[in-house]
Amino acid sequence: MNPLDYVNEEEYGQMWAIIFENLFSGNIARALALMCLLASMWFWIRRKQPALGFIFVIFTVIFAFGQPLVEVWAS
């Protein structure tokens, strides 16, 4: 399934830009970072799965510091 069969390349790029701008800023990013942090602690400490816990730590960092990275990347 190729999404570019349904929309042109410019609209597809704009759609992902809007998603990333909204995902990495504001309350959505804070909520996702908190959920990933809680999941990392759950998997790392409670379930004894450090690899999965570390992946959620990485997601937490991405959601917490994603907005400045997107701004640097976009310029």
C-alpha cells in the first residue's frame, strides 16, 4: 500500500509536518512523555525487561525534547 498513490508528494510531506509539529509540542508531548516514562519504569523495574524499558526511555527523551529538534531540523 503506497500512500503516494492517493495523495501527491507535497501534500504527504505537509501532512507529516503537521503531525510532528502537533505531536512534539504542548500537552500532547507532555502526556506521551509521561506515559513513556511510566512504561519504561514498569518494564525495566517491575517486569525485569531492561531492553524494552530502555526503548521507552528513548521515546521519553524524544517526546520531551522533540520540539527543539524539529525546529532545528526544519530550518
